[in-house]
Amino acid sequence: MPEAAAAPTGDSGFGFEILAHDFASRARCGRLATPHGAIETPAFIFCATKAAIKGLTPDQMRAAGAQIILSNTYHLMVQPGADTVAALGGLHRLTGWDGPMLTDSGGFQIFSMGHGSVADEVKGRGQRFSQSSLIKVSEEGAVFRSYLDGARLTLTPEGAIAIQRKLGADLIVQLDECTPFHVDRTYTEKSMAMSHRWGDRCLAEFARGDDGRQALYGIVQGGVYPDLRAESSAYTRDRPFFGTAIGGSLGADKDQMRQVVGWCMDHVHPARPVHLLGIGGIGDILAGVAMGIDTFDCVHPTRVARHGWALMKGAEGERVNLRNARFRTQADPLDPDCPCPACARPAGYLHHLVKAGEPLALSLVTAHNVTTMTRLMAEIRAAIPLGRLAEVAAAWLAGDAEG
Amino acid sequence: MPEAAAAPTGDSGFGFEILAHDFASRARCGRLATPHGAIETPAFIFCATKAAIKGLTPDQMRAAGAQIILSNTYHLMVQPGADTVAALGGLHRLTGWDGPMLTDSGGFQIFSMGHGSVADEVKGRGQRFSQSSLIKVSEEGAVFRSYLDGARLTLTPEGAIAIQRKLGADLIVQLDECTPFHVDRTYTEKSMAMSHRWGDRCLAEFARGDDGRQALYGIVQGGVYPDLRAESSAYTRDRPFFGTAIGGSLGADKDQMRQVVGWCMDHVHPARPVHLLGIGGIGDILAGVAMGIDTFDCVHPTRVARHGWALMKGAEGERVNLRNARFRTQADPLDPDCPCPACARPAGYLHHLVKAGEPLALSLVTAHNVTTMTRLMAEIRAAIPLGRLAEVAAAWLAGDAEG
């Protein structure tokens, strides 16, 4: 297939410009343009799983510095359905978020459930299904059961594109089979080859209806095998995808994850934006940025907020537990340098709200965690052209021995 | 005791000015000044029960037009405790709400539980107690058990003032015994007399520590007996309270409630602000305003939002159920005249959020209900000087036969 060179950034449409490189790592700063505005990279993409950030309005997300949000095709297929989203005017109109958006292909949730490793997002919320909801996976696509009403749903590569077109996000993603860590090399290799064929079908379907309002990412699979990762990275590189997403199993621990990402980064298209799927720890982001990753997404910052954890620069484990009694009478803010609404109040108030189960705890702690992530990314972007990424990492990871 | 004439409104401190009268009813417009700013009356006071509006920040409350919020002394005594609130700088510092605030005395929750009629607020949230938590009521005060940890707590008239001083709201309320509907005249009369003695003890305790930063309301009791209501209204009128609150049992239905309020309004101090405790229905507010009530409070607008009900001008029953399937594909806003963030989106989105149990449903629907109440009060204030209150009532209650 012909190569689609990344277009220069324009006032409308898509483009990706690399603006600066770190001289001590592969880190880079860029500008990713979409019809709903541009984002400065490296950037974090916040998860509005079912077309809503849990507890924050788009205005609050903007105030917290968020540039881009994503929604999950799988969840929206189940509820309220892609046709309903389309009838209501698409995701931007629905949510009131007028900035860039991404949707995934739906594959991750379907397969993570099917393979017996229920996705974190799903664990956190909808506890209505008690067993695997994946009925069948074949060359054609995946058949699965709605966790809401048991309805039989089918997702093919063509369907994943059609549905994402109805949803209307700027950045969309090919369908892939997301293999878990425990499958063997033979399965991983066969699955990867099928994901590549699915990628080609997604490209064809995308080209058929392309109106310039969406751009498609290919996905790198290949599990924990360096040659497969190289092969899959080359696959995405040699096809006219707008961007590259690194998916699949990234290994058993942080070290292996960084190793796997490294194998991919040696072979992906160097001029295209690279997204690392589902990674949101501060240390992991800093490591990913140093390897050249441009965007990240994860439910982590918003999910831990729901459980009373506040992300903190320099804290042990990258976060603090607001239920801890040491905060009970703390009249000072949690982080005096943080401009978020939670840190405009005494830390003891956040402790009270979390302990009392007040819904406002969710809003305020989520606003804090989103703000903390956008501050991290802003510090990273400021440091890269100056070659000071290591200083940023040292400051943010000061609380951890492994940092 | 000497009479404290309501002071004229100043730049700081307390005052109540009556600015306009309706010529067809006893309705009036006023300006109630506090050290944290003035509120235009008639006004609605929103319930931040445990020092937080459920799901909205103070900024969002301001944007929704709220002028004043209240917190419940009872709930704050139990969690996090008045001393903790004081250590954190008081309610204004805690919440970040810099406008006027009111606290109740704690009596309503203690007695409504003790008499076997659990308060609505408590039903909605903390379901951790299974029986009456009132241990003993005597001339001295009330002894009750914390629903959180079983701790024995005492509330006396002096204690209610001391605690409210620690909490630091602008407007505070005397301790009273809040009698339910089912008690007889003998009990009601004896209880009322005790509440009056408690009122005098509150006034004495208030005077001992008065630094000009708080103002005290007396409470009218007397159940459903016209002579007792007259006697209790006269009691508050003849004491140096800043304002008058109408409490206790207001009867078995809306008609009796309006009758009881009418008996009180014939005898309360005409120059002081009058607050009607715990009433928040649109029809009831319109009726209360016509009888001369200046302020109202109720958990109703925020509580029904949590269950997916949106308050609506002219709707049957004053509200609509967002779970109703008719909203599923409604791309138009719920109320095109409403400036709230919920009505900036398709109604179908709100339906989706409510059905999916998304936390954002709470924020958006609460913002809508708060906005709807502040729009109602603004229309009421605009209509009173023009003698057009009946037109406002007709428009808002168009959906109800009884309106």
C-alpha cells in the first residue's frame, strides 16, 4: 500500500510536527493537529470511558489542563449504542468536549474479558457479568455478549471503523486481537498475523468513507517476543496509518514493559505520533517519553481518585491515600504548588469528603489527579528541548527507590 | 429581653432591608446582608449537608446562581466533628464557599430520628443506623448516639451555639425540639414551652460570645395548633433574634402546611427575615412567598437529582424523569431556556449518563436543578414589585392540576 506521509500541521485537518528532540534520550516534543484543535506532545489522554469523565465536566477538564480525552468503543456499543450516539450528534456534541478526542477499537475490552483477564475499567464499574462475555473469535471478527442485557454483538474490522465513524472522535484505532501475557508464542504469532489482516481491512474500510475528519492508528502487537514486535512495528510502518499505537501484552512487570516498548520503537515510523495504550504510571510515562512515546492513556489517574488516592509529585508510590489519619486536621493544602480546586482547600477537607463518601470527593480528587498529570506532561515538554528530562524524572520519582 | 431592631444593611455585618412589596399578597423582596455578602430575597438555601453540595463545587454553585448554602450541625458533629472543622479554619475555608452560609441547630435530625421518622437527608445517604439514635431528651438537652461509631453525644442549647460558633456559618439557629406530626396537643405544648426556654438559653449563650460575625434565628414551634403557633411566633417576635425560622410539624399535607405557615406569619416580627425550614417544592415555595416567607431550604432539588429527576418549569409534578425512554434520542436540550451545563447538551446524553450510573449525571443534573431553583427565585423577585407573582406561579405550575 502507498505510504501516507504525515502532513504538516494546518489550521484544520490532521498533522504531526516534531518540534524538539532531547539530546540525551529519544524523547521529543511535538504538535498533533486534529480538526478539533492541536495537542502539544508528549500528552496524556484521559479516559471518558462511557462518554464522560467520572465526575468532571469538560470545563473542569479544561481547567485542569487536559488537552484530549478518549472514549471506549466497546462500552459505547453496549450503552447507549453507536446509532444513539450518532443520533445525538456524535461524541463532541454529546459530551460538550470541543477538543480532540480518540476512540479505541473495542478490541481491548472484548478480548481482555474473553481471555479471562477482565479489564481494569470494567472491574471498577460494571460488575454485572460473572463470566467471559466473548463467544467466538475468528478471521471474520469477534462475537460477544453485552454485559448489560446479554444481547449478542459482533465486532468486525469493518464494523469497528463504521462504529468509530458514528462516534465521531478525531483519532480512531484499528481492530486488533489483544492477547494477554499468558498465551504462548505460537498463539501470539498467529494472532498478530490476523491483527495485521484486520489492520488492512480497517484501512480499506477507512479509505472508503474517509472525509478528512478522522485519522486512523495502526496497532503494534507481538507480545513479549522481540522479533514479533519488530515485525508488527514494520507492518504499521509500511501501511498508510496516521499514527502508531503500541498494544497487546507489554510483559509481566515494569522492566519487561520498557523492554517491549523499546523493541517497538526501533521499528515504528519515526515521523508519526506514537501512542502507548493503557499506560499511566508516572514512572512508566517518564520511561516511555525517553523512548520516544508521544501520547499515553490510562484509567489510572481518574480511577484511583475514586478510591481516595491523590497522585503526588515525589510521593512514595507516586500517590498518597487521603483516608490516612495524618490528613484529618491538615489545614494546609495537599500540594501547595498545585493550582487545582482540591488544593485550594485544606487537605483535611479532602480527608473528610473521602471518609464521608461525599460525591464531591470524586470531583475534587479527580480534578487534582488530572491536574497533576497535566503538570507532569507540561514539565516534560518544557524539559525536553533543554535536555533536562532526567531532572524532571528525579523530582517526580523522588519517593521511590526504584525511580 | 430588649428588642434588637434589624439593622440597616451595611457593607459588613448583618442587616435586612425590605425593598418591595407585592400588592396582591404578602410577598416581599428584601436584601439580607451578612459578613460574607448579601443575598437577594426571596431566596433558596441549598443543602451542603456534610459541608459539601453532593457533586458540585462552590464555583459550579455560583455559576448556577446559588447565593447561600447551609450545612447540618448534626451531621458535622458526627463527622468530622466541630473541633476538626474549627481546626481546618471553619466552614467557609473548608468548603471554599465564600458567600453567606447557614447552619441549623442539629435538633431536626436528632429528633426526627428519635421520634421514629428518619430525616430524608439521612435516609438518602448513611444507612448505617437501624434504629432510633436518640437516647434521652430532658430540660438540659438531648443525648444521642453517633450513627457512625456509636459514640454518645450530647446537644444542649449552649452546646448548639458553641458548636455553630466553631463551624462559623453566618446565620445560625437556636436549638429546639422538633416534634413530629403524630404527637398530641399536650406533648406539642410542653415541648414548645421547653423550646422557648432553650431559645432563651441560646440567646444568652450567643450574647456571651457575640463578636458580630454570626446572627441567630429563633424557631417557631407549636405543631398544627393555631393558638400554639401564635404563641410561639410571639415568643420569637419578643426576643432579640435576628431572624425567624418556622419549624416543627407543618401538618399532614400541602394545604395544612400552608394553613400552619399562615398562622405563624400573622404573628412573627414583620421586619425580620423569615425562613421556612425544610420546604422546597416549587408550588410550596410560591405559596410561601405569597405569605411573606423570605428564605427556604430543602434537600429536594439536590436529592432528586441523584435519582435522575430534573426539575422543570411547567412540568407535571414539577419535574421529569430522565430515565424515561422518550429522552433516549432527544438531541435537543432538556430545557432550551435553561443556561445550565446540562442543558448545553442533548437531553439524550443526560438519559445515557443516568442510565449508565455515571457520576457526571449527578453533577450535571444537580447543576440543572440548582439553576432551575435559582431561576424560579429570580423570576419571583422580578415579579413581586410588579404585582405579577400569580403569573409566575401559573407558568411554573402549569403541569399540575392542583397548581
